[in-house]
Amino acid sequence: MKTIYLTALTAAVLAGCSGNPPPPAWKGNAGSALASFSDAYLRGESGIAATEFARARAEMASTGRPDLVAHAELVRCATRVASMEYDTCPAFEALAQDATPAERAYAAYLAGRWDGLDASLLPEQHRAVVASARASDGKSVLAPIADPLARLVAAGALMRQARITPADIALATDTASEQGWRRPLLMWLGVSLKRAQAAGDTLEAARLQRRIDLAGATPLPAP
């Protein structure tokens, strides 16, 4: 973290020496606040997440540009989908007329409105998710996605469509576990527990319940 800070500081100093004006403060503030929001929310730290999101939204709103605030709301909606918490993303929908076509397509993707969806407008990794899910060949859809958050967003979208494979349920669980993202981890462990119980696999169900008990030892704050 110290190295990252010094690198950023050096870049800022060099930018000042070169005579180039520094970027507006709101950009850096909003970007860091959105990143902090997503991480805190996924870790189950709802209070911190709410504070960071409010800070990001306020920074973007200071520009008077609804499209930027719509982007922030879309990030919030995607983070909730990554945690398998589904709604209609009403705060984004209220601003959708000022969003870009790509953002409106991404909102439809998150909401499970895939019929008639122009997948070419989506980020590349999510275009592949739509294409692979439609193929329904049973292969892993999530494995090619390197970014952990994008992978969990895709997993949540697939779950909403009831198109996720057992291999990708396991991969989503492992991804949440590796990142220490307790909120989606508990959700995916719960999915696996129900599958084990339905299959009559009492040993696997007991193992999964132990993981759930450990991860959920401190109850998650309300969203």
C-alpha cells in the first residue's frame, strides 16, 4: 500500500512539474469511494459500504451530470447481483434516460432481461457469458473471467437466469472465499448446501454447514 501511495504521489508531482493541470479531485474521490463501497459491501460491512457509496454519489452529483450518477448506481446494482441480491435497480432506472446505451444494456443483463439483449454492448467478459449460457453445453462459463468481482457478477446473473452449472457454483464459492467476501460466500454455500441436501449427501451437507457456521459466526448487518 505504501508503494502504491508513493507511486501515485510521484505521478502527481511529475504532472505538476510538466505544467499539466491535475485531474479534478472528484474523479479520484469518486473512483476510490466506489471501489471501497464494493469491497465493504461484499465483506458484509454494510455501514461502511453505505458511507462510501454516499460519498461516491455525492462526488459524481457535484458535476451536475446524471449519467455519472447513473454509473454509480449501476455499480451498486452489479455489486448486489454479485451477492445474489436481486431487485429492479430502481435508482438506476430513475436515471436510465441519461445513461449510455451500453449502461442500459448492462442494466438489462443484471436484471435478467436477456431476451432481445444486444450482447455486443456489454463488457467483453459478459458478452461471452450470454453467448455461453445460451449454448447450454454444460461447460464452465465463469472460468475465463479473470477479475473476481466480474466473475461473481456473472455468476449472480447466471443464477438469476437459472443457467448456472454445478462447476460454476463451485467456482463462484471458491472466488468469494479467496477474496474474503463473506456476503456472497454465504449465499453460494447456501446454494451448495441445498443441492447436497436434495441429493441426500449428508456428509457433504454437514461439511458445508460447518463452513456456513464459521463464515457466519458474526451475523451480517442488514443490507
